[in-house]
Amino acid sequence: MRESPVLRTVTRIAVPLTVLLSLRIFEQGHDMPGGGFVAGVLAAAAGAMYLLAFGLERAARFSWWRLSVVGLLCAIASGTVPLLAGSTFMDHVILEFDLPLLGNVHLPSATFFDLGVYLIVLGTLMTLFVELGLEEGQWNS
Amino acid sequence: MSALTTVVVAPFIGAFLIALLGRTLGRWSALVMVGAAVTSLCAALPLIGAESPALVSHAWIPSLGVTFGLRADAFAAFFSILIAGIGVLVGVYSLGYGTVGLGNARIGRYYAALSAFMGAMLGIAVADDLILLFIFWEVTSLTSYLLIGFWYEREAAREGAVTALLVTAMGGLAMLAGFVLIGLATGTFLLSEIVADDARRAALVASPAFVPALLLVLAGAFTKSAQFPFHFWLPAAMVAPTAISTYLHSATMVKAGLFLLARVTPLFAASIVWPLVVVPVGLATLFLGAWQSFRETDLKALLAYSTVATLGLVTLAYGLRAPEQDVLQILSHATYKGTLFMVAGIVEHATGTRDLRELGGLRRMLPISFALCLLGVLSMGGLPPLFGFVAKEALYGSLLDSAMLGPQPLLHGFVITVVVAANAFLLASGLKLLIGVFLGSAPAERQHAAHTAHEAHGESPLLWLPPAVLALGALGLGLLSATGTSGELVNALSSDPNAEVAVSLFPAHLGPLVLSLVTIGLGTLIYRSRVRVEAMQQRLDRLPDARAVWDALLARVTRFAEAYSAWWQDGSLRWYFSAMLLFTTAVSFFALEARGVSIADAGIGFQNLGWESVCLAALIIMSTIAVVRSDTRLGAALALTASGFLVALVYAVYRSPDILLTQILIETVSTIVILLVLYFMPTFRKDGLSPGQSAWNAVVSGLFGFAMFVFVILCTSPGFRETRNLGQDYLARSLGEAGGRNAVNVIIVDFRAMDTIGEVTVLVVVGLCAYGLLRARRAEG
């Protein structure tokens, strides 16, 4: 791929910002527009930007599909824990903590489910990007 | 965690631990598995003396009436102890068997599957909810597939595993259908409630689904317990390691079908259909199993067919409405058959073969195994003072007094004759095994090999202790019958709460004793004239074999699937899209039709329409035209993206930020994907379309567009909506019940989390498939 300094410079700044934004959107999802799915897509978009600017090699070193499998396990586990505690499958509860610095933290257990969705979306999309991109590379050479 | 939950959960925890640590532990994973089995055993033992059945009930899928319900009555406790107890023995035996030359990871997987299998079997034993029972049932099918196929390098192992899986899983699905019918007819999936409630049972009997439900549940039981005509999977599964054959194919899994028969006896047995189906199947299985067993020269095949015979025998007892026999027969069979399987394993371990024609004279080399085998064969043949004798006496007694067969002397005589003949064949194959392996002298060529290549394998205590426990069980239970202890035990544990089987070492009546003597005499005669009997069996070989019928069926199904796929999925994207769009069109119109919505109901007006919407609509139409008119793929893709972003603007105008955000991101990402795959698309054949194809495209897209237009307009009309406003409902509940103000997200992750789980699972699978397919393609090219 032709190297474009402009694209690379912009990407260096934009990718971390986009990832931060996606985390923010993920975090606020329970109360405001956002959530795991959208945030996952956004993070994948950041990943795609990175791929375009820096090529596939570094991104392809990581097996992205593992991320989606971890996400699936996370989602299933968040549903199974209430079952073991005597409740029904996927019966989410709201946890309240008092943490030293953050004060009262309000954490629905569904957040872990949402985290699973985030990881699955990110992992699956990145798998597709990387694999399709590698395919193209094969074609050229 | 209650004791009852521990019984089921401990082996699964063991399996999980082994799966994590198996690579490091290697063969010592056996200790984890044995530990789990001992835990289950200890938890199950107190259940047996409990006043009332232990209960566990967790809500699981309340909307479907499915609970995580466990219940341990005496019969369930008996089964659990049998499973966990033999699990301990099999774990120890596996450790002694020591699969040489395999990697730690593989041995770890073996014990993980074995432990999970044990947990699922225990789950079947104590499940009260039918759906839960079905799930455990299928888990045993899956884990047994892994275990049978342990030596997956061998073609036969793979085939045996697939056959077993297909047959038992097919039966399991039939059983699920039967369970659903039962649940619909009675209004509950809890077995204990159905059994306890006369009204529910009457509802089931009166329901038109009664006979289908009966047949479907029987299909599940028959496939699992290798009843004729599904018996062929069991001998094919003998390619498994011997410890597995002992555990799955003699002591536990094949008994799951019998267990199911016991459980549904109170539901179905009063019907005339029950004996009409179950008795012939049991009888045929009994006789064919015994007959075939005598023919085999492979030790494990011989034992497998004799197991088939016993399974048929117990099925017959259920068919004759004599469920009180079950624990007696099952216990007797588990003790001697477990012994014999393990002895067969020792013999194979010591000599490297299990072909009777190559064995002989091993009594000096394997003295302990010889003694154990002797006990096992005596019990199998029904000779005093072993438990097998007592069990057979009791069975003959109940056959002679059968209230069901009594009024029909011809039938009565026939059943008794078949049972006696089958038992005689079983005795004969027992003798064949015992004498063939341990007495006489070894064939010359084996003698040599036995003393060179395999000298190192003697009888290690780890190998002979487990069968010794079982063999002594067979002997001890037999001797205890003299005092009546065994009788009390089997009656207390039976699935029939009113069981009163007369179990005694000393024959009280003449009838059963005469039948026993006839059996022994006939069995010895068959063994002595084995050459002639075998010649006769060879001549009868013309009958079609169930295995061949099954193979032909599978081949037929495969051919149909191939032809169907080639016709339906011909690889043309145009055809796929036409099919999908037409189907969606049809479904939309069907939904509108079913609701009885007419165009007059449409709640549409132009009062809310602002100038910005009109402009946006015009732009969307223009970009859509650009998609269609574009001369290049890239142009079409970009125009498509443009129309997507314009739609996003519509959401902005109507203030729905959530969908707006999603739409923008999805448009971005799908554009990237389109650009990535664009390269591989065939050249744009826009001008190459025949007039017919163009017309077809126009018709399909016109229909689809019209359908969507009508559907979107009408589905906002009052007639289409539920009386309850779902949206308001979710909004009201979202903060209070799920702690979130964003109702859309709360619906996704909480209210409809089950749907989401399904969707994201599909997403993961799609990702993995794309990964696998593309990698494989690159590796090829």
C-alpha cells in the first residue's frame, strides 16, 4: 500500500480518540444513546482506519476471532452467574458499590453482557477486515 | 449448594478443571475425575435413605414453564450411585490401562469428556424437568461421541462414533418432540407433578397427542438403549477404549433408555399401545442380541451383543408392566457385565488381541482375571450362588405369574420359550468366552507373541481391583439373597414404589427352578454343539441386516441433500437475492392479511411533514437512482453509502439519536466491507442481462418495494398494533427493573437478552467461518 504521511498523522491522533469515544459510548449505553453494539462498531471503524493507514501486517498478528470468542463467553457467563445464585438465566441485577474515589457506583450486571457484545462485534468485524484485506494482498502478489 | 445439586455439578466442575489443567496433569487427570465421582457418590448415598425425595428447583425459563428441577427418589438415587460408583471404578481402571504414547493434552481431553459424561448421566438420573432431562440426554450423546471416537485416527472409530451419535441424537430429538407433546397436554414439564396428579395424567390419556407422544418417547428410549432395530450402533461403538465400553455401553449410558422407560411407565403403561410396541421390541432385542452374541469371536463384540440382549430383557419387563423387576436386573447386569468388560480389557492389554481365535490358556498368565471372569460368567449364565441366578429366578417367577400373559396361553408359552432360549444362548456365549480365553492352550503363534512383545503387561492392581469390586458385588449380593437383604434392597430402590419381588437364593417355587435348569441344560448343550450351531447360524445369514438398512438410508439422505443443494444453492447471487426478497414480500403480506389491516386504517397524514424531510426524501430517491444507474461497482457502492447517510439524517430530523448513531456507524463499516470485497466481484455485467433477466429483476424489486412501502405505512396503524403499547411498557420498566434510562439498550441487553445471545452467537460463528474459509482458500491457492 502506498504510504500517505497525512493519513498516518491523522490516524495517529484519530484512532486513540475514536477508541476513547467508543469506550465512552459503551459506558453511557445504559442511560443514553450508545451501548455495546454501537461502541463495538465504532471501535472496529477505528481499527479499519488503522488498517488503511498502516497496512495489515501489525493488525494481522493478533487473532481477532479470539476476541469474539472471549466476548461470547463473557456474555454467556454474565447470564449464568445469576442462575448459579438461584435466579433465572439472564436475570440481571443492579450492583451498587461504594468505592473510595468514585463514590457510589451504580453497575447493572447487564454491563458485562454488553461488554461481551462489544467484544464480539469488534472481534468479528476486525476478523473480516483483516482476512478480506489479506485476501486482496494475496491477489496482488 | 444442596447435596442433590452437588451430585450433578461435581463432575462438570471436574470436567472443567481437567479441561483447564489436562495438558499438565496428563494421565493424572484420572484422579480429578475419580475425585469428582467420589464427591457425587458421597452426595448421592444419603439420598437413598431419605424419607421423602430430595428436591431442587430453580426458575430457568419461566416464560416456557421450564425449570431447573431436580428430584431424587429411591430409583434416581440408585441410578446415581450406580453411575458415580462405577465412575470411580472406571476412573481407576483407566489410570491402570494407561494409554501409552499419547500426548498429555489428548489424555486430558479423554478424562474431561468422561467426567462431563458422568455429570450428564447423573443429570438424567435426577432431572425432574423433562426439558432438562432432554438436555442432559443430548450431552451424554455428544460426550459419548467424543469418547467412542477417542482413537480418531482410525476409520472404524470415526464411523462408530458418528453412527452412535446419529442414532442416539435422532432418537433424542424424537424424545424431545414427545416431551413437548406431554408438556402441552398436561400443562407442566415436571415429571413428578404429572405422575402425582391424576387429572394431568387423565388429560394426557384423553389428548389426541397421547399415542404420538408415547411413540416418540419410546423412539428416544429405544435408540439410547440399543433396542431392535436400532441395536447396531452399540457393537459399532466397541471401537472405543475398553474403559469407555465398560462405562458407557454396559453400565450407564445404554441404561438411560431403560431409565426413561421406568420414568414414563406411570404415564403410558396403562395404554394398550404400550405392551403392543414394547413387548415385541424387547423380545426381538433379547433374542437377536443373545443369538448374535454367541456368533462373535471378538471379545468386546460378544459382550456388546449380550448387553443388547439384557437391555431387551429389561425392556420386555417394562412392556409386561412388571417394572418392579428393573433394579434387580439392572444391578445384576451392571455387576457381571462390568466385570467381564474390564477383564476383556485386561486380556487385550496383556496379549494385544481380543480375538477369541487367537486366545487361549491364559489362566496361568492372568490368574486373577480368570477368577473374576469365572464369577462374571457364572452370574451371566445364571448359576447359583451368584446374583445373576437370583435375578433370573425372580424374572422367571414373574413371567410365569404374569397377569398380562396369563389369559393367552399360546403367547405366554412363546414369550417364556424365547426368554429361556435367549438366556441359554447367553450362558453359551459366556462359556465360550471363559473357556476360549482362559482354558485350553494358546494357539501356537500367539504363544510366542504373548511372551515377547507383551510380557511387560501383567495384571496390575489398578486394573484388576475395579472388576474385582464388581465381581465380589455379584457374589455378595447373591449370597445376601439368602437372608432377604438383597430383596429388601432391590424392592426399596425400584422405580415401582410398590415393588415386591421375591428375591431368594433358595428357590421357593418349582416353576422358576425348572426353567432355570432347562436354561442351564440348553446353554451347555448349545456350547457343546457349537460347531453345528454356528453352521446353522451361517445359513440364516440371508436376512437383511439393520446396519445395511441404516447405511443405505444414510447414503440416500446424503444423495438427496447433495442434489437439493446443487439445485437450490446454485451459486448465483441474483437468484439468492430474488428468493430472499420474494420471501420477505410474502411474509409481509401474510402478516398484514392475518391481522386484517386495510389501507383505510393507515394513520398517515402530511401535517408533520417539514421541508427538510421533503428535501431528504428527494435526495434519497436521487441517490438510489444513482445506485441503479451507475456504470461501475465503485460508483454504485458510493451512491449506496450516500443514501444510507441520508437515511441517517432522517433519524436526526425526527430526533432518534440511538438509531442515528447506529445507522452512521453501520454505513461506515459496511462501506469498508463493500470496498474490500469489491475487488473480487466479477465484472459488472450490467449490459449483459437478457431481457428476461431484466424483467425478472424489475418485477422482484418492484414487488419488494411495494411490499415494504405498504408494510411500513400499515404497521403504524392502530389495527396492527397490540392493544398493549409495548414501547410505553418497556420505557416504563427500563429504569426500575434494569437500572437503565436507555430503553433501547436495556431491551437488547436485559429484557430480550436471550434473543441477543442468539444473535451474537451467529455473529461469532459467521466471523469464525469467514476466517476458516478464507484461510483455507489461501492455503490452497
